[in-house]
Amino acid sequence: MIKVLLVDDHELVRIGISRLLENADGIEVVAEADSGETAIEQVKKSNPDVILMDVSMPGIGGLEATRRLSQTNPLIPIVIVTVHSEEPFPNSLLKAGAVGYLHKGCSVDEIVLAIRSVHEGKRYLSNQIAQGMAHSLLSESEASPFEKLSSREMQVLIMLVNGNRSGEIAKTLNLSPKTISTYRTRLFDKLKVHNEAEMTRLASRYGVLEGIE
């Protein structure tokens, strides 16, 4: 039996996916979490075989939760299930340690296939995600400037454009305010912007803000 931890801040989404997986042979949802922080705690309690992780959640969010869990529990594969199908999200989540990536519009058969694939030690990217990443690599002139960011830089950026102050970000990510300031400066440099307003406009242009809570 493959034990699954389902992580999404929307209860209806969790209920829906859980019910869809009820009839899948050899798969059982053993725990649920509504945030990245809760997911980390549930991993300790339920010891899942596979984690299905949303991206846009309050608190540390799915990106940071994926980074932390992949470091502390590298043998538990994480499959991202999200509305974010365009770069830079797939690249950022895979850099953070995810081994699977699905769009929330996928079928239950594809979710089951992804769970079984990563449980067997394979990677799984839906065709939509794989094609998008391939197109991005082939079209470097059109590539998103956010693709060059590390997963931690991406997490800090998301929190900044979401209106979080540096002190709040530092507390949430367990970093010093000075470190957050360094990340902020580095983001401005990599993205070639001069302030957070310009960074937010750039993020909006490339769809980084879509679905972010």
C-alpha cells in the first residue's frame, strides 16, 4: 500500500482528490495538511510514502515546504499538484527537490500514474509541464528572467511581492533580517529592477503572481 500525504490549503480540493484516489488499488491517503508547516509535522506523524503538494498556500508555502522536506526526508518523493504550469514554477519546484509535477486539471488516472511512478524511484512530469519546460529551453530569447532564480530566491520573491515585510519573511523562513536583505538585493540584481514595485510588475508580466495567495 502506497501511503499518501495530501497537502492543499483548500479543504474542497483535498476532499476531491482524496475521494478520487479511494478506488485506486494500492493507494491510500493517510493524512492531510492545509499548509507547508502542517505538512512537515504530518510527515513526522504519518510517515507517508508519497507527498502530493500544492504551491500557493499561506505561511511558508509549497515551495519552501518542498525544499525543507526534500532535505530532511529525501527518500519521500514529492509530487507538485498546482495551477502553476508555466515557468518559472516547474523549474523552481524541481530545483527545490520535487520529483513530480502535475497540473490540477489532470485526470485521476494521471495522478495515480504519477504516484506509482515516483514511488518506484522515477520522475513524473505531465506532458503539459514537460512541453512547457522544453519550449522554454528552446526559446532562450523569450525565457522568463525568473528561471535563473534558486528555489530560495523564488520563495523570498513570492513573499515580497505578496506584501510581506522583510522581518516577517525572516521569521517565517527562519533566517536573519540581514539575510533577507541580501536576498532582496540579489533579486534586484538578477532581475535588473530597482525596487519592489518594478519587481512586482515584472512578476505580473510573466505570470508569477497568478494564483499566489
